Amino acid sequence: MITKVKVKSPANIAFIKYWGQKSKELVLPYHDSFSMNLSDCYSIVELEITDDPKQNEMYVKKYKAKKHEKSSKEAIEKVAKFFSMVKDYLGVKEGKGFIIQSENSFPQKAGIASSASFYSALTLAIVEVFDKNISEAELSALARLSGSGSACRSIPTGFTWWHKGVGENTTELLKSSYAESIADVDYWDLVDVVLILNPDEKKTGSQEGHTGAAGSTFFADRLLGLDNRVQEIREAFDQKDFKRFGKLIEEDTLSMHMVMMTQQPPLYFWSGKTLEIMKKTVELREWGVEAYYTIDAGENVHVICQKKDEEKIITYFKKQPEVQEMIVNYPAAGAHVLEIA
Ligand code: PMV
């Protein structure tokens, strides 16, 4: 019998962002989204199951920390709820407890998708520890139900596409909204240079933020433009047209942040430093270096480029006073098992 599983799963950077939920309960997006798994921003989650259903423990080793620390009661309760939901879905009847040890290779809650890497890893770990065999699409849909919808995009390999889902009833909607790989890691040599301007944890998490999105006066506008952008980015990706691709990812970033800043209460994730780096990225292009920014729910900036420009971009941003450190990422595999005991 399996009692312990160790899983590694990447964070992902969205090129078409998911913001706002059509159904909070089913964690359903309004539209498709698209991302790349990150090689150097990941979580490693070790899940041990115990026979005492009341024994729920979790320890997290944060980025650069020397040791694991016990998680708060609220964090453990949230994970316990998800653990029991996945267990029910898998048809596991016996009561079980868990001991989780998790670690991150990057700052958490700083707009670099730490909940996506953690929950995608945890979902796979739960399925493995109970020795169940489900499809990748089902696994991805389950990860979405953690609340961190974008976790579903960290399950398949490389570049992944999250379908918004269609259906007449809850079961259909639940299963049809999942992510699948549209290209493997070696399809395109894109690089995501994550510029850490501030590693601190943000005040408002994405899950709280999604709730207000539809109230923004820009939300309807964003949705109107999205079908077109989604189609265009797919074409640019298929043709490896980086200029067109880059223009679209910046457009989508700005469109999402307009919604964030105009929802109630407003979410201003950018700082002055963020804006400086955005301007500097545009300036780089004027000098002939092909670099484009994208920003998730945080202050830190992801600069996307092709491998041929990576060194120039790293050298340039190393000298900029706003940048505290950098994490350089290449396309990566999705969630996978490292050890089973
Ligand atoms: O999956 P969540 O609830 O952590 O939300 C992710 C939201 C963004 O990172 C801002 C966009 C995205 O698609 O990753």
C-alpha cells in the first residue's frame, strides 16, 4: 500500500490571462486561457497519508528559508477541505489524515503563481497516494477545483490551454473545463525572465480578486476583445511569430490590469518599479532587442523573450536598480511524481 508520494509541479505564466469567475463554486472562467510551465519556479510537495482522519498537518519551506514551518490553522483547513473533496471524487471511503511537507523554489504570493504550483502538485499527490488512475484532463479539472483555477494549467506539459468549459449541468461543466498541452517543452525556445522587484507577499490573493472582476466597467470590454485575441495568439504561436505574440501578451496584461484597477475594491498590483520596468522593456525593443512584458496578480514582471536574446536581456536588467533578483525560466514539464513510498 502506498502511504507517501513526492510530486514536483511548475508555476505557469499566462499569455492570455484568466481573471474573473463565472462560477465561484465550480471555479469556471469566462474564457479560455493559455500559459507556459516554468522550469525554475516550482513546488515540491510530499504527501503522507495517516489512518487518523483528524491528523492534518502541513509544513512549508518558503523560498530561501532554512527549514519548514508549520502552516496556519486556516491554511490547513483549506487544504483539508480540498483533500476530502478529491478523496470523495476518487471514491475513497476510509477516513484518512495527512502530513504535507511543501517547498517552493520562488517567492510565494508574489504574482508568480505559487498556488498553481502547490495545488497542481497536491492534486497529483492525492490521486497517486490512493493509487487511482484518472485521465490527465480529469486531473487537470480536479486541480482547478482547489480554488486556484490556474493550477489546472500546471498539470499537462509545456504550453497549455485551459478550455473554459461547456455544458448544461454541473457534471458536464465540471469535467469540460480543463487544460491540455498544445505543445511540448521543445516546441519554441521561449524564455521567461522573472524580475523580482519585491519578494514580499501581496495583501489580496487572486481568489479574493476574481470575485470583483465582473463588477469592473472594463470587464465587458475585455470579454468582447478576447475571442479575437485568443484566436490571434493561437495563430502567432502556431506560426512562431514572436513579434505578434509579444504584442498580444502585453495587450492582454494591460487589459486584465485595467479590470483589476477598476473593480471594487480596486486592485493596484503595480508599483512605480513595475511601471519603470514595463517602460524599459518597451525601450529595449526600440534598441532592437525583442522583449515583451507580462504581469500576473503581483508587482513582479515577467519579461518574455526568445533564447537568442536571453543574455542581452539578463545583462541589461541586472543593472537596473528596480530589480532585486531574477529567476530565468524555460518551458517545463507539468506535474509529475518524483518518489513513491
Ligand atoms: O488561479 P488563480 O486563482 O491563482 O488566478 C490566477 C490569476 C492570474 O495569475 C492573474 C492570471 C492567470 O491566468 O494566471
